[in-house]
Amino acid sequence: MFSKILIANRGEIALRIIRACREMGIKTVAVYSTADRNSLHAQIADEAVCIGSAATKDSYINTKAIIAACEITGAKAIHPGFGFLSENSGFVRLCDKCHIKWIGPSAAAMDAMGDKANAKKTMIEADVPVVPGSDGIITSIDQAKRIAAEIGYPVMVKASAGGGGRGIRNVENEGELEEKIIAAKQEAKQFFGNDDVYLEKFIINPRHIEIQLLADEYGNVVYLGERDCSCQRRNQKLLEESPSVVMTEELRKKMGEAAVRAAKACGYTNAGTVEFLVDKDKNFYFMEMNARIQVEHPVTEMVTGIDLIKEQIKIADGQKLGFCQEDICLVGHAIECRINAEDPAMGFRPCPGKIASIHMPGGFGVRIDTAVYQGYEIPPYYDSMIAKVIVKGSDRTEAIQKMKVALSEFLIEGITTNIDFQLNLLRDPEFEKGDFDIGFLNRKDFTKK
Ligand code: ADP
Ligand code: ADP
Ligand code: MG
């Protein structure tokens, strides 16, 4: 087993990974930017190395500084968490060259899936249903018009290198196609340094249901049930749960097996997630594969009892999966709420600042993944997610109740958060019935106090 792992990330996910390493008796190296000097991940790790200034490009995606930090500390493996370098195959190749083990899929598997237009082609070959759309990227407006007319409006323009809901635009009719393509390209260029876009039919009111996979380096792939991430605001997830209310044993098996085929088609290893859209008639369509651990992984951990981060480390260490598909059993119902430092009343504007005081919930079946503490100053440079509250109940009703109690106990002074927004969502009759789709949060106003 690795003696020492470097965690190339910050915030709650860095802490989450450090904790798993410590439980496994593995030494940890944190990296931090000058803006993160006082962050918990840098304090709790066995060693911490400053890798640059606040801007992400100078620190958390500064590949040279991160490799140098491995060399200085003797770390033999890197866990990337999510965001930052987690889906950067160029960096994976650099790690390979430096004999540093990447805790994630190979660069080749990442490339096969990272380019979303390309991934769709691979999926079609693997007999995984995909959303109808352009055959690869769009090369001209005329071509886009032709394809959009063929598949029928509304359509979606999507960045081929996209992630985190960026570089996506809905197009209602041909009149707005050109401007939306330009806008998506601009955003894609800014966020991903790549402005390739493709077109896809806009599926009306589907649910976002994703399948968690674990794949070892010996061809064993298992699926660990689903997560329903339909509660999204502008394509960004806010609340996730497992199981999904629309899931049946039969559909779970069909989607799970399709996800396994998707992974096998590209020689995928380690943890990964296949995202699907599911329409009213329970047809499902491959959307993308996330070649990394995801923000919402705890809901799967709560219902399966499997520590996904530890499994990632064991797989990277060359161990075989210690269970097979028949061993996976889902118990109870888990919900995660993402707590963001943002002001819903001001268009969800990020609200960095100093946490004057904080009281976090707890109790049976309540889990908090966070790296903030009293007196901590949230820097303005990074993602606004500051905590995840995860609960597990014996069924969905109990889980919702538990989450309401937990969130109403959660007090944060000094900054504005979306806690009240989440509470309003939890109290909504349609949400309680499980009657929602990916457009739900955009149609309703949960910003009132
Ligand atoms: P998940 O599917 O795990 O919920 P998201 O798509 O919400 O992940 O993204 C997780 C985090 O990673 C977010 O903070 C998001 O901004 C960031 N992120 C996702 N994809 C990319 C990317 N390609 N480049 C940079 N950041 C990304
Ligand atoms: P990202 O890589 O940014 O997460 P995705 O391809 O996963 O991008 O899409 C983000 C979100 O946009 C999805 O979770 C879903 O809500 C919505 N979406 C994506 N594709 C479609 C589509 N074809 N029709 C309707 N909604 C879609
Ligand atoms: Mg996605």
C-alpha cells in the first residue's frame, strides 16, 4: 500500500480524502494556495506544501508545483478529488511519467470519456442509448441549423469539454441558434480552454439519474445503485438522493448494466459515474461519464455502506474489488444538501467572508462533510460550496424529516447561505411526493424567507 498520498485539492473533499487515508494508516500531504493558509485541510494533513498564489491557475491547477510537492515529500500517489485537475488527462500522463500513481482512471480512458461528443460515439458502439444529436462537434452555423431542424427544437448546445453545468445553452428555435452557439463557445473557451460544442435534442422534463461505478484493474466492474440529481438550479446540482423515487428493480438493473458496458467499452478503472437522463416513459439516455469522484458520492456511501474513497485508493494500489454485484445491497434512503456561501435573494451571488460563528447539526444518521470552522474566512477565489449535509433514514419520508431537523439546527453567522432555500425546497409538497424533474427548481421560487 502507498505510504504517502498527496491530495491535489482543497476544502471539504480534501479533508474527506485525508480522513480516509488516516483511517488506512497512510500519510497525507496537503497542498494549499496562499489564500488557503488557514484552511483545515492544510492543518490536518501530516504535511502541507504551499503551491502558489490564490488564483487557481497558479496553485490548484499548477501541475509543476504539484509534481514538485510530490518529489519534496516523497508522496507516491495523487488523489485529485473533483474539479481542478481531476479530469485532466495531460496531468495524468505527467504523473505516469514521474512514476506517481494517479488515483483515478487512466489517461486513455479519461480521453475516451472526457470529450463528450466523442464519448457519445463510443456509447453508441457499446449499445448504450444516447440523446439524439449531432454526430460529433459542430463545424458551422449552417450545419448546426440543418442538424437542429432534423432532430427538432428545442435543442441544447453543449461544450464537448464541459463540466459543472458550464458551456451549456438551451435553444428554443432557429432564430436564437447562432447567438446561443456563440455564447456557449465563449463560456467553454473561458472555462475549459476549448470551444468545441455539439448539439443534442433537449429532453423535456427528464430526471437526472446517475449510476456510481467501481472498476478494478482486473476487469471487474460493479454498479452501486443510483443517485437522483434532478434538483438542479441552472444545471448545477443542489440536492441529491438515493434511491430515486422513479427507480424500479428492473430499471436499476438495466441502467446499471448499461453503465457497466459504458465503463468496459473504454477500459475504465477506479470510481466513475455515468449520468443519464430519464424521461417520463422511463427511457434513459447516456449524457456523460464523470471520470472522478463526485461531490454527491456520500449518498451512495450511506445506502451501500461502502467507503468510495477507500475503494479508490485500494483499486489504485492494484487490489481486486472485495465484492461482486450480488453483494451490493441498498439499505434505507439518503439525501445530501449542498450548503453554499451565496445569497439566493441576490441571484445566488457568492458571499465569501468570515464565519463569525457556526453551529453544526448532528445526531443519528446525520453526516457533515465540511472544512469550515468558527473564525474561518471563506476566500472569494474558489467554489462557493462550503458544506454538505447528508442524512440517512429508513425511508424517504424519514430522510426528509431528518434533513429538515438538521438544516433548521444549522446556524452560520457572518455570511449568507442557501440553507433557507434548501429548507423551502424540502417543505415543498411536490418535492415531498418525489414529483420533480430537472426543470423543477427553475420553475419554482424557493428564495422567500
Ligand atoms: P458533480 O457531478 O460531482 O456534482 P459538478 O459537475 O457539479 O460535479 O462539478 C463538481 C465541481 O467541479 C464543481 O465545483 C465544478 O465547478 C467543478 N468542475 C466540474 N467540471 C469541471 C471542469 N471540467 N473544469 C473545472 N472545474 C470543473
Ligand atoms: P456537465 O458536464 O456540465 O455536468 P451535463 O451533460 O451533465 O453537463 O449536463 C448538465 C445538466 O444539463 C444535466 O444534469 C441536465 O440537467 C441538463 N441536460 C443535459 N443534457 C440535456 C438534454 N439533452 N436535455 C435536457 N437537459 C439536459
Ligand atoms: Mg454532468
